[in-house]
Amino acid sequence: MKSFISTPIRCSLVFLFSTLLVSGCSSSSDFNSGESETTANVSGTNGDGVIVNDGTDDQTNEMEAVAANDTTSSTPTESTDGTDESSIESADESVSDQTLPASSSPVVVDPLIQNRIRVSFDISVPPYQSNELRLEVVWGDLILTASWVGDELWTVSSEFPTETQELLIVTFFDNNGAIKLASFSQQFKTGSNATEAFQISADQFNDDQFDDDRDGVSNLDELVAGNDPAIDEDSLLEIKDFFQVTSGGISAVAGLESLLSEERPISSTTQEQVTSSVTIDTDIQIDVNGNGTLNWDFNFSCEYDRRTGIRTVQGNTIVWEANRDQHDCDFTRRGNLINTITIVDENTRTYVESGSIVRTGSFTTTSDVETNLVGQLVEGTSLCEPVSGTFSDTYTSNSNGQRIITTFVSKEISDPYWRVTEERRERIEFSNTPISIEDYDVTTSEYFVRELSFGRTSSHQTYNSFICEFVDI
């Protein structure tokens, strides 16, 4: 039986089939497309932003392309879902034009560039022995502890950044860092080589800045002397009235000057018969300028006292080269000295002397002296009172053993007292054979005195001044 389908029905089926086919193709395309919703909805472009020819005339396509690419147009373009496409494109453009912060781009260090340097420090510290020494090196934030090599030499090394400058501070400690002894400081800049060496010598250290007890003596000097740098020993010292200068030099020169009159020139030879057994012979030869010689000779039985001197005037200075021989029928005493008095100003004089005295008899003593004093003129006299300076005396004796006494006296102009330091080395056992000084028993004493004494008057009163005023200068 032949089926029959009328023309109207056939046309309806064809239309329905075509509709289903188109709908199926459209759904398949949307599902498989990798385009975003925004890209897919942009009218008149493909995914690359290229204008698609949809069969309209060329003029229309060109105008639509211009409109699509004109991002500055004030007329918004609507997408098929109602989104303002010009606003989307403007937002995308503004984000892409922003510059990212530098920190968001990590810096990669070139491994071939030298940016570290190893520095070695060879350091010689001031001489001092202790089992608790420490040497610290500070450079910026870097703190290093040096190692002891031997004697006064220490060393330390570490890595530093290249071409960098910081303050370098090296500190020398005792008591494991509790007592500062000395320090060195200097700006130090590293170079660009792989290694570098830096040397510091002992004389570059400064120890004066560390004085824990504030007594004017540095911690290092106090420890070397065996003192406690935290205790002011001066506050514990005894204060005495005077110190007796035993050299006899000043009194000898005073005795010579006292024989001179103010007249110039002087040429005099005399002999005085004091008693039947006592005579004094004097010979003075001084020229108009004050230069010349003096001899004075006292004799009594086996006793004698002989003084000779050469006097020289040099500008504002008078120099005596003097000798003195004495004998008391038991001991002989011989001394020689050079005494220099210089006028500094109207009221100030300096007194410089060096000499030695040897006393022989049943035992022997020697005394070697050095004097350097500044004195102020005592008004109405020819004398000066010492106000500052130094005096030293090294005395040796073999009486009742062997003895060496070293005395040092000093005073600064601002000090209230003279400071006396005495070291005694003694051996009680008598021996004519010289022995090492290390075999002596040692004691040390220290005290203050209010004034120096240079001799005694006939009434046995000490006097604390020296002759300093002369008619020649």
C-alpha cells in the first residue's frame, strides 16, 4: 500500500526537522567553545579581536570595526547579556598599564660577583701578663673574640661585606672582660679582594682613658705595679711633715755661693787661723762676668773639709761644678755634682742637679742623685721654695748586710703633697761576694710629705729652700 503524505504535512515536517537541526548545532558549539562569556558575547569579532565578515556590505563592516575598536567613545557598547563592553575593555587596559612594585620582582644575586671578603687581624697588645686576658674586636654589628698566639700577639679573622666602612674598636681586657686595659679605634673600610690583612701595633693602643678609681693612674699601670685599679691607694697613704734630701748637693753649692761677695771681679786669697789647731784657707778668682773658681779648705788635726768649684754664667743660668772631700779621722766622704740654676721669670727658678757621694771607712755607702725642681722665690731672700718636680736617690750600703734603697719623690704643681716611693732591697747576711739583686728581700713603702728638707741650720732646724738668686743674672 503506497503511503500518501500530503504536501502541507510534508512542508511542516521539513520545517520542524530544520529547526531541530539548527538548535542541536548551536548547543554543541556553546558547550565545546573555550571562549569566556565576555569574549563570546563581543559583537562582530572573533576570539582574536579580528572583524568577522558576516555578509554585510564592506562599508557597513568597516564602520562597525571602527566602532568596535574605539575605546575612547563616550557611547557604551552593550553585549548580548546587557554588559557595558566599553567599561570592561577600559578596566582591562588600566590594569595592564600599572607598574608592579619593585619588591614583587625578586633580585637574583650573580654568583660570579665578589660581595664577601675575609679579613685577618694581627694585633700586638701592650705588655702585661695575666691568665684572664681577653681581646675583643667590634666592627659595626660584628663582634669577634681574638685568640692568643704568644707573647703580646693576638689574631682573629672573619668574613665581611666588601666596600663597606664601619668604626673598628679593639679592646684589651683583664679579669675575663671585667677590667678594661687599653683600646684602639679607627674607621675601617673593606676592599674588594677575596682576602685582606690588617695589623695593629701595641703603641697604637690608648690606656689612659681607663682609670676605674680615678686616681690619675690607668688600670693597666696599676695592675703592672701590683695595685688594685678599683681602689684609690692615695686615700690610704700616711702624710708626713717633710722628706730629708740626703745628697748634700744643695748645701754644698749654697756654701760656695755664700763665700762670694756682690762685687765683681773678685780676686782673693786668705788664710784664717781660727784656733791654734784650726785653719781655713780660701782662694776666690771670679771675673767681671761672674765666671771663675773657688777653693775652700778647712783643717783640724786629722779632720778636713775641702770644697772646690768652677762657676760659669750662661745667659740667665749659673752652673756650678763642685767637689767636696771630708774626713773625720774615721770615714772619708767624697762627692761631686753639677748644679744648674736658671731664672725662668721674676719669681720662678729651676734647679737641676746630678751627682754622687761615696762614704768609705769600716763600711761603704754610695748615693747617686738626680734632681729637677721648680721653685718660687721667697720674698726678701735669695732662696726659692720648691713647688714641683722630682728627686731620686739610689743608696747602697754593706753595713750589717747588704742594702739597696731606691727613693723617688715627685709632685705636680697642682698636687697638695710630695709623693715619696721607697723600695728597699736587703740581705742580712754579710758577704763580700756580689750576689744577684733577685736574691734580696724586697719591701716597698709609699707616703706623702708636706715639704722637702735640704739641710739643717745651726739650731738643727730643717730648711725647705734652695739658693736661687744671684747678682750676676
